[in-house]
Amino acid sequence: MVLTKVKNEMICKNLERGDGGELLFAGRSVIQLAKKYGTPLYVYDEERIREKCRAYLQAVKEGFGDSSEVMYASKAASFKRLYEIMREEGMGIDVVSRGEIYAASMADFPLERAYFHSNNKTDEDIRYAIERGVGHFVVDNAEELHAIDAIVSEYGKKQKVLLRITPGIDPHTYAAVATGKVDSKFGSAIETGQAMEITSLALSLDNIELEGFHCHVGSQLFDEDVYLMTSSVMLEFIADVKDTIGYMTKALDIGGGFGVRYIASQPELDIRKTVLAIADFMKRKASELGIGLPKISFEPGRSIVADAALTAYTVGTVKRIPGYKSYVSVDGGMTDNPRYALYGAPYTIIPCIDKGEDTEAYSVVGRCCESGDILQENVPLPKSIGRGDIIACLTSGAYHYSMASNYNKIPRPPIVMINEKEDYVAVRRETVEDLLALDV
Ligand SMILES: *Cc1c(COP(=O)(O)O)cnc(C)c1O
């Protein structure tokens, strides 16, 4: 097979152009997959997911030793097959709801390797997680700590917890995903003294076993310095806790947030290099502070799955408004990818056949009755694009399926996984009957 020269639209190594300019994803024709399974269609490259898990695990073990862990933040994409892959790869997971706990347990995921997050765990959530044996709770605030202590006492157990600390770092990223600042719905702040207070409180409660601390400052970060700053603040806090109340921290989770490449101008993050740089820095910082480095964990979500998937759409109406814009409408939209509508997220959208024609800039829009239903503006697509053509939105593995909705009673697309041997349905296409399954 003759491959045409790699264009800058080929933003991940699992993408290439085959004969006739046909788009190949992990070696498979996207057009053939679209024909076989219909569109819109989420296609995941299983090998890419596994490769990312291994890259993190190897780097984290090398940098921080064998006790360190990598927790996949499963809100990025949560379905049974993915939890099975995480189990097979030896990953831990983050869960944030009963639904995620249930899905993981249905994949036989060992829940003692799960961290239960959320800034508002209900009593029901807390019971459910205790009964299912979730290993650690990441506790957001003092009120929640009291609630967990009271509930866990009914079970005659102790619950291991990490406390979510707000280090006060603004990662200079989208405001909507910046969570490390003091004014945040997440965590207890160091600056206000609440972090120290909740630490003392945790140590005083009979049914709580304090393992350590957690922080997560933002998402889609490319700058290593954010992690160095964050870990520096956290290690100083840990040293302060030791001096002030004599508590030795056993575990520190430094969150996720590693950036991925949505468009050619963004870099591809070198996982190994980044993790090892953080490890070097933290070892030095810990020895300066005269403390041992606790057990370290990371929680990447997006960077495990984002570039392991694309979404294939079929083009419908193409509308040219003279003197204004040209629109390409597709058979999906904000229901399967709300990220542009939510925060103007950039994407690369490309034709599944590229015959080298001249292009024109289009707004690629969805099919919902909502003018904000836009996938991307100014997308270069062939001038001849028309009804029935297949286009692909790249880097769509994270926060797409997991954020999908049924707005306008539109069924959600299926998830097809591909690996070296086969392609298979991991999540089937929702039907219109499914949409009424809850109506009584
Ligand atoms: C969302 C989230 C993550 C994962 O963030 P990514 O940007 O997807 O890597 C990790 N930890 C916590 C607490 C989160 O809320």
C-alpha cells in the first residue's frame, strides 16, 4: 500500500493516508468501518490505549518505585470494556459516581484499586462504595469526612482516605477546568488553613484511616512547571503537617491533566520525560525538606484515551450563505461531542478520503435544534464535499462518549474497538426504543 506524504493533519501516529487518500486509523479504513457499523461512530484503537497505560506505568515505577500507582480517571471515558483493559494493564482507576463503580465492578475490576472522588458524595454513594469495597475515598471537605466516618462505623470497618487539598495554583488554562485555585468547588485550601484543619480532623476520627493527600490542578496541561509547582506546594504542606501535628504522610496523588494533541500546533506530550522530570524534582525537594517521599500516584484520564479514538460522521446538508459562511452538517454533533459548545475546544476534522482537491473553510455543525451545536469553525474540507461523504473528528476518545446526551432524543453512537486482530462492538448503538426504556 502506497502511503501519501504525512500531512500535519496526521496528528497521531495511528493515523495515515492509504491508497486514493483513504484515511486509515490503526491500519483500518475508517470508511469501511463506517459502512459496517453506521455513523456517527466512535472508533477506539485498543493498542493505543494499552500503549499509553504502559508508558505511564513504566515511567511512574521508574521514577517513583514499585509502590507508585497510575489511576485512570475513568470519567474521561467509562464503559465496561475499558475497565477490563485497565484491569488487564494493571492500572488503578478513579471513579466519581455509583454508575462508574457499578460499571467497573461489572468488568471485574478489583475495586480496592479504585479512588472514589467527587465534591459531593451522597450518603447513598458512600454506602455503595463501602459495600463494593472501593479502596480509597478522596475526601473533599470536613462535612464529608464526618459523613463517611459515621456511615463506615455502621459497617464496623475503617475507611482509607486521601484528603483533597487545593494548592492554590492557577494553571493558566481554560477557566472552566482550572480547579487548583483557592476559589474552587473542589478540595480544602492550604491558604485558608482548612487543609491543616481537615488533616487534624481526619486523624481524630475513629473510623477514618488517613493515608495522605490528593491534588489536581487542571486539565490539558503541557507545561511541566505546573506539576513541579504543585508538587512543591504539596511537599511543603506535607512537611508542615509533620512539624505541626507529627503526622507522616504515606501517599500523595498529584492528579491528572496531561495535555493531548487536538490540533497540529499542540505538542505531543512525552509521558516518560514529563513523569521522570517530576520524579527528579520531587526527590530533590523532599530531601531538601527532610521528609521521605510518600507513595506517589498519578491520575491521567484524557491522555490515556483521547487520541485513541476518532468519531466518524456522515455529511448531510452543505449550505453556502453568500458573503457569510459555509456550513457542513453532520449526523451527530453536540450530543456526541459537547466540548466545542461547552468551551470552544479545538479539533482537527478531516475528510475520510483526501483526493488532494482544493479546500474551503466550513463550519462543521451538528443536527440539533440549537445554534450552538457546532463541532468546529473554519475547518478546511474539499470544495466538492457533499451529502454522503464521511468525515472524521480526531482525538475524540476523552469526554465525548462520557459527556454524550440524548438531547433532541438523539440516540448515542456505538463504540467500536479495533486491535491488530479484529474490530468489535464494545458499546452498541442506542436505539429509539432504548430512549423510551425509562418512560412508564
Ligand atoms: C478530571 C480529573 C482527572 C483527570 O484529568 P485529565 O485531564 O482527564 O487527565 C484526574 N483527577 C481528578 C480529581 C479529576 O477531577
